[in-house]
Amino acid sequence: MPNTQQDAFLLLQDGTFFKGKAFGKTGTTTGEICFNTGMTGYQEVFTDPSYYGQVLIMNNVHIGNYGINQFDQESASVKIRGLIGRNLEDKFSRYQATGSLDEYLKANNIVAIEGIDTRSLVAHIRAKGAMNCIISSEISELKNLQNELDKVPDMDGLELASEVSTKNIYQVGNADSKLKVAMLDYGIKQNILTSLANRGVYIKVFPAKTPVEEIKAFNADGYFISNGPGDPAAMPYAIDTVKELLKEEKPLFGICLGHQLLALANDIPTFKMHHGHRGLNHPVKNILKQHCEITTQNHGFGVVPDAVKDNRNIEITHVNLNDESIEGIRMKYKPAFSVQYHPESTPGPHDSRYLFDEFVSMMQ
């Protein structure tokens, strides 16, 4: 907490109002409010492209206390729209850190507010559901805050993946590798690329709206459909691409948004969740192996459970033990599978990294 701070204000779509203290950039920001329950890994969370368009509550009491490190990035910049915390710290203790959270947010133009009772706020979101909000350290009048908040579009129906996708094709890994993967970037996290490259895979990363014939021309051994932000049902271009790639009969692996796109490509609809799953400790049952995995999660949409169960081409592989939502599927007659959670797990437990090994084995 800096020594001198100006007031800041938080207004939710349902009229709930909080007064706190400004942190990071002075200004105004808007987006869909959500919360993450993780105690560590805040920098990886902030740079996860799947958070694009959202204002994030970090539920742990102290955020920023171990500073910022250039190696803890999951993308090139901070992707959240704003940050809400109980105690956002500008002092840090980790010797590897290169700067403070306050400096980092200012450098990335992120407006934040602290001094908020985040336990109460999270309980409110859990009860009322996800909604839009506004943070401002320059607007104090409630009426003016409401006017700005009214301009914010709902996440339901919003296509955001193409906004965070790479603009240019690039390669990762050893070009002489025997295995090649074509990666569809809808908001890829760095450790997904690292997890595949560390297994000897050469990856070519394609922008979100790359024509399918250009992707096929790479002659990859497998296809990967990445995570990303926004409503998957608002991405007909991506659904069509996945349908075309499935015709190749090559191994295909999807994570998070990629999981939802594989479902949509099989005529399984998605839905907007009440408040989503975001954190580092979500229990998931692997039905095939009959064991539990502790997983990292970040999603506000899911696939409709009854539609998955009724689909003859799809088998459920993983379920969430908290709410029985669908966490993994595979196609019965094609080498394609996906999970809703994040096996690359940065931050988070390593229970699910075997999925990358299974994908590599399928290609071999």
C-alpha cells in the first residue's frame, strides 16, 4: 500500500457500491467482474489472455508481496481490464523480483482499487452471478459512474479471441523435430507452448482467423486449439476451422476455449456460467483412470452437460467434483480430445500435465 493514495470507487451492475483507495494507473476501467481464489501466481493470472475483458478480484488478502519477475509472464502484457484487492502491496520481498506491483500496473495502464472487503464482494458475486462493473479513481459521482457502466457490453455474445491472438505466424521449438503441431492461437498461454516444446514438438502458431487451407499446408502431425477469452458461440469462424481440421483424422487437443470449440464443432452447445471457475484448486475426476486431479481453471462458459451425454460421437472423460460440470471429452471415432481446465498449470498444481504426454503419444 503506497503511503499516499487518492480515493477510488467500484460500482457493480446491480448497483452495489464500494469506496476504496486507488492503486496502479489513475483512471477509469470497465469489464465483467470475476474472482480468482489462488493465493499465489498473480502475475501469471494477470497475463493470461483468457482474462481479457474482465475486472479481476484477487481473493487472497495480500497481492504483490513478492513483486514482479520477467519470467512469470504468460503473455507479452497484462490482459485483465482492472484489479480489485484487499491489500495491494507496493513493497516486495523476493530477491529475484525486478519491480513492484504498483509500477507494473502503471506500466501496463491498469486501473486498480484496494481496501475492498474482497471476502464480502466474492460472496456477493457467488450469490448474484457475474456482472459488469466500473472502477474509477477520477469519477466520484454515482450518476456519472452509472452512465459509463451502461456503455459496457455483456460478455455473453462477445467475440474477444481475435483481439488477443497473434497477428503473425511464428514458430516455437526445434525445427528438426520429428513431430509438428499446428497451434490455433485464440489467446495462448506461454506455458502451453513450453509444455509441448519441452516434449520435443515443433510448433507453428497461427492467428485466430487463418484460412484452414493455410493451416493444413504446414502438414502437421497434430492440431492444438488454444484457450482464450470471450463467448465461444460467437466464433463461427473458429468452429468451422475445427470442423475442417477434424476431417484430417489427425490428433487434435483443445484446452479451455479449445474444449468448448471442439464441443461446438460436434453440435454441443455452450452456456454462460453463473460466475465461472477460476483458481488453482478445483477437483476434477478422471473417469477413465478413476482418480482425482487438482486443477487450475479459468473459464466463464461451459458445455451443456445433457447435450454431451446425448451425443453419440462424444465420450465424457473428466467431470468437476464441485458441480459435476463437464471438464473433459473425447471423440469416439476420431483422435480428438479436450479439457476445460489448464493442464499447463501456471500457476497451479502439476496433476494434469500427463495430457501433453498423451497428445504426443497419439501423434507418434
